[in-house]
Amino acid sequence: MNKETSLHEEMEHRRTRVREALHRAGADACLIGTNVNLFYLTGKVFAGYCYMPAEGEPRLFVKRPQPFDGENVFFIRKPEDLADHFAAAGLAMPRTLWLETDEIPYNECLRLLSTFRSPETGNASILMRRVRMIKTAREIAEMRYSAARHVATYAEVAACFRPGMTDLEFQAEIERRMRLNGSLGIFGVYGHQMNIFMGSVLAGSNAGAPSPFDFALGGEGQTPLCPVGANGTAIREGMTVMVDMAGNYSPYLTDMTRVFSVGQAPDEAERAHRVSLDIQDDFVRTARPGVSCAALYNRALEIAVKAGLKDFFMGTRQQAKFTGHGIGLHINEPPVLSPRSTDELQAGMTIALEPKFVLPGIGAAGVENSFLVTETGVEKLTVFEEAIIPLLP
């Protein structure tokens, strides 16, 4: 099987999944225009739309770039041109058209609804996230590649440190290694208020600074415009440094966190770190298809409570109410390991587990790894040293 045939079959498999989801939702079609979902359905990113019917082949309406290769490609200047195309082709407008209402601007949504005049609509953003939640073999292979490059970069992190560095200087050196190892430099985050650059390095007390963004830990950041991550803290002995940098070495992401220290980490940090590893061990023993995501969260919380670390679990001043999340084309996909989740694990899900603690005056402790849910359990994709790693010999 050649590469082109393999990619063609992959795209058709994904489109079949979307068709099935549209049938279950009672929708005639969805109109996709966001980069991640266009890539998922076509293998490309372009300015325009992919019209995906519940029956039949997709049609690509392209503004830019031109020329554009592919089947069923039609060039447009504005959303209203879609109505002219449907009329010229003798196609009936869909009665129920789902739009990516979580992600496209309100004005664009109004223009599209006016163009199609569909009596009913729905949220294609949620539909597509649910479809993408279960990965294909090709997607899993992409994630394995990203995980391997991710691990290779983390093997170089300790060598990036020099005495007297700030967290920002340390992160800049890590970012350089990431780019040299093939990092794409940016990564997809779902949510209009979620901004972060390549990842996060949290040193000392900055790990406890709450953020408005829905990340496990915050950090003050460099500016109120992006209040998350490193803030210029000088890295000193007696504090921990948590490195949570993206594994964006392919379109499919992996997530991984390790903790470093200058000299021996304080006993409190070592103890909390061991509890984090205990939570991970429990997850590996119990996670398998059919297990409730809420139950996995509750088991993690119970371990933290028994260790007397509840007040430091997933933050201090602001505690995150999850211990893990799906990953893929976005860093934050479903399912979420949270107490209110109604999801159960399914084979093909890829999940980042991140049980973390924040210790006032010391910093963060804990690990994060990416896992693949298999038919019989979970497989760790990001295999690397998990103890607190010294930054100096």
C-alpha cells in the first residue's frame, strides 16, 4: 500500500466516523472551517470550509490558497457564495446544519445561517471533539513519534541549566533544544481564552500563582496579558522546577512533565513526588476500557487525602478539579478525569495523567505522562526518568 492510498483511506475512515456521528445526532450535514477540524477531515489547512454531509462526499469551498489540489474543490470569495454553488449544482440545502459554534465568530455564524437558511442547527465543535477522542492507528503512530522526540528533548533539559539562571532563561534554552529536535513551535489549545507559548517552567513559589486559564497549575507569567507560566524567578537551591513543555513534534501532541532541583530537593517535595507516582501506579493498575473517568479522579484524590496532601493537590490557592485530560490535535481534548465527568475510558483514547502538588515556599512536585488506552489497560507513551532530577552534578 503506497503512502497516498494509505492517507486516502485514513481520510475516508475519519469522514465515515463523522457521518456516523451526524446520523446519531439527527443532522443532515456539518460545515467545518477551523484549522484542526479541516486537518482532521482533509489532511490540509486552508481558508474556507469543508461541507460534510451525513450522506455523500464532502465538498471543499476554498478561499485561499489558489490553486488547490483535490476532489470536489470549489473556489469562493465569501460565505454567501456557497448558496450560489448549491443552486447551480441542483443540491438541496440541508434542513439541519451543524456549525462550529464554540469556535467561529458570531458574525460568521450569522452569515452562514443566513446563507443556508437551515431551520435547525447544532454545535459541530462538540461533535468533532467527540469523534476525534478515539484515535486511529495512523494518529497513534503520529503520537508515538511525537512522544519519542519529546523524551529525547527531556533527556537534554538538565544540560540546559546554568547556575544563576532565571526560569525564563532556563525555558528559553529548553525551547531552543525543542526546536532543534523538530518541535513545531506552537501547539493547539481548545478554548478562546487559552494562551501559552510552547509550555511552562514553574520555579519555586511561582508554581502556586493561580491563572485564569484552565491548566493544572498556573504561574504568574511575564505580563497580565498572558498570566501563566514563568515570571523571571531566580532558580535557587531548595526550590523545585517543574518543566511542562509541549510534545508538538507532529500535528499530534504528547504531554509530559518532570521536576528538577538544584541540589537535593527538600524532603517535603520528595514525599509529595512519591505520592504522585503512587497515583500514577494506581492509574496504570486500574485504567482500562469501561472504567469511569470520574472514578479515576476520585481514586487519585483519595490517595492524596490519605497522604495528608489534599490541600496541596493540583494547586493551593486555586486547585484544578481534574487529574488528566485527553490529548491529540489539541493539548486539551476529551475525556477529562474529573469528578463530574460522565465518560468511560475507551480503547483508542489518548490521555495525559498529571497528578501534581504545590508546596508553598518550595514549588511543584509530580509527574505527567501520556497514555494510550488499549483493549486491556493503558500503555505509557512518554517513558523517561520520573524521580526528581538534579540540575547540577
